[in-house]
Amino acid sequence: MMDKKKTLYMIGNAHLDIVWLWQWQEGCQEVKATFRSALDRMKEYDDFFFTSSSAAHYEWVEENEPAMFEEIRERVKEGRWVIVGGWWMQPDCNAPGGGGNPLCARGCTDSVISGKSWE
């Protein structure tokens, strides 16, 4: 039997449904708390990586916690914080009515357009 060394990579990620059962202010607080936790883990562990997607989250942090936003920018430059996706907000593509519901499709399209245009 061959003994093969395998490597397992684990990357932190948080799927935050920021407007699901929360008012937007509470969702914003959850985003900031999650991002702060990820940044703190990066200070503790040099090999900790994190991904996040929703452009709305970054806009909220930029407007409400500019120092945290700059800290995130530094981690992005280091390659340890990876921006993924491109949605304005992570969608629930499994919503009732799904693919046959034109409003669901329109919402997903709008979210991608808004997310890709945010800078």
C-alpha cells in the first residue's frame, strides 16, 4: 500500500444573510463583528485566510468603520483576504418559485450588476 501525503486547505468564509430576519442595522453589526473576528484571527495565525463576497458588506464597513476597511484592504494586498463572488448581496437562489419566477431571476441579475459595479 502506498503512503501518500495529503494536504488539506481550510479557508474561513461567512455566508451572512444580512436582511433575512434582521433589520439592516443588525445585519450591518453582524458583518462588522464577523469581519473583526476574521481580522483578529489573521493577527493570531499567519496562515489564516478568509473569503467574503457581498459588495454591500464592504460598502457598509467602508462607511461605518473606515479603519477596519483599511485593515481589510491591507489583508487583500497580502493575499490573505480574498474577495470572491461579485454579488451585491449573496442571493438565495433556492427561493420558492426559483427558476420559474421572473422576479427571482430579475433580483439575481440586479444583484450581480450592482455588485460588479461597486468600487
